[in-house]
Amino acid sequence: MRQYPKSLYFSASWHKADRKISLLVAKTFASKGFLLVGDHPIYRDQDHERGLGYPERVADILDDCSGIVVFWPKRESPQTTSPYMFTEPLYASRSGLPIFYIICKRCFD
């Protein structure tokens, strides 16, 4: 059993156009008693306090999670999807974590 059994890594788009629906999904899980965690965007352009790179940071966070929620909002083209949205589930899979995908084909008009 992981140290935090109700802790889920939340992989979502925080692009301005997606922020509203991503927050709604996060709040829905939080209202059910889950703690959502993830990599912080500040570390993309700054050094992590322990010197960890992106793969190591995500693996470190996933070590304390019991699963991952991947929320993919609608995109006209896969090329406009953040590369993190593809790699984070792969890291979770390598750790043997359950992956819950939410794919939004039509979120808001």
C-alpha cells in the first residue's frame, strides 16, 4: 500500500482555454476526498531545489500516489497537446499505478 492511498497525480492542461474545465475535474475528485498532486510548472524554467529533472520529479511524486487521473481536453490536433500529457501516464504505467483517463470531446462551447 502506498503511503497516501487517496493521493492521485493529476495530469491536465493548464492552458488558459482549458483551465476552467481542468479545475472543475480537479474539484470533483477533491470533493470525493482525493488529494490531487502534480508537477509544478515553476520547475520547467527553474532548478528544482533537489536538482531533479522532469522525469525524476514526476517519478518522485508518483511514488507517493495510488493512481493517476489524466484529463485530456479537446484539441483540434495532437500536435497542440502538451508533451507532458503523454509522458506522465507512461511514468505512472512504469510504476504500476492505475490510470484513469478522462477524454473531453466537447467540454465547453
